[in-house]
Amino acid sequence: MGYSKVDTLQNTKSNSESNIQNQSLISFVIFLLISICAFTFRDFNLFESASEPIRQILGYPPPAYLISVALAVYCFSSAILTLTAIANDTQPTPKWNHLGYRSVFFVFYCFSGAIAANFLPVLLVGLGLYGLDQGHIWLHDAKESHQSKGLLGKS
């Protein structure tokens, strides 16, 4: 049996979509591992553990409420960008940089000494945004598979 160009194109497209989904899930697992580490060190204050010269160079840590404002801005901007991509039916792309964005808030709160009180919001924002990313991938895959069947449901 020979494969047509359509079969090859569909296999390539499904492989790239599967690759995007796998990268997103790997990023999610890494975020969960970072969250477990942050939970383990939730009573650790990074600023107080630094030496005096380092503290003078760094200055005072930002208050926790400013970090929370930055987290809220990141959450809403990332959600709006993902929802816009869903509405415009853009193909999902792997976003490794978001792993860093979502994880760095643990470091910010650890530096300010408020990670114990703010661990759950960072975790929930990260999980929610990863869920939205997975929804984008799932909706795009569903639409692509529906369009590839054609009008009569035949491939």
C-alpha cells in the first residue's frame, strides 16, 4: 500500500501537534517539580541567608503585595494572549519561556520571605495557565481533525 501526499501531510501535522502537546506536558511536570521544591523550602528566606555585602548590593526585597500585583498582571496577560490565540484559531506553539515566568515567582516570594503565605496563589496561577494552554492545544487538535474528515465525514 502506498501513502499519498495527504497521508504524509496529516502524519507530519499530527507529529508536530503531538510534539507541542508533549513539550507542554513536560513543561507542566517540571513546573510541578519546581513547586514541590518551593514547598519544601517555604520557610526559607533567601534575603536573610545572604551575606551583608550581598544584601547591600541587592537592596531591600520588594514587598509581597508588589510581587502579587506582578503575578496578577502576568496571569491576566498570559490568559488574554492564550484566549486571543484560541479565538483567532492560531496553532499552539511550544512556550518554554512561560515555565521560567511561572516559576520565578517562587524565587521572588522566597527573596521577600513570603513564600509560605503565597505558595498557593503561584501554584494555582501556574496550574490554571497550563490548563488553558492544554485547552488551546485540545481545541485546535479537535478542529483540525474535524476539518480533515471533510464535509461527508470521509478522510
